[in-house]
Amino acid sequence: MYADDATPVYAISVAAQLTGLHPQTLRQYDRLGLVCPQRTNGRNRLYSGRDIELLREVSRLSAEGVSIEGIRRILALQDELESLRDQLAAYAREKTSTSLVLWNPQRRRRA
């Protein structure tokens, strides 16, 4: 895989091979909004490494019998969880920051 997992580089035929899914299934997931690959000027779909992982997750959930709406909800909750983890990490970095702020309420400003 490329260093940047968000870069769309895989054509639908390659994405289908990497995920073990039929290209028509990938088109269906796109129509349903489960995985939204980028499009070239010719309207060809290009999938990123992240899209490939997402397709594998959708496929796994579908194979386990989860409905499309259930898959949507699970993916939304996973996104929310990731966002909350990022916020928590940012808070932890801020809390453990070694910066020092001095404030002296006794000192008056000169007019």
C-alpha cells in the first residue's frame, strides 16, 4: 500500500480483487453510500487504501447478517468513536503540556 492511505489509486477492478468482492457489489455499496470512492474526470471510481479496508469491513458485517441500515449505523458509530479518541488525545496532550503561563492579578496597568 501507499504511504498515504487516503490517496485514491485503485481502479474498481483492482479494488474488487483486493477485497474479494464483485465489481457490481462495489458499485452497489457506492450507490448505497456505504463506501464513496473518488471519481476521475471520466467518472471512473478510484479507491484508496482506507476505502479498501472499509469495503472489507462492510463485507464482513454483511456476511455476519447485519442489515444495510445496521452497517450504516455501525460505521457511523466507529467514525464517532475515532473522533472522540482524537479529541481525547488532543486533550491529554494539552493537559500534559509543559508550557507555563504567568498571571499576576496584583500588578496594575499604567495609564
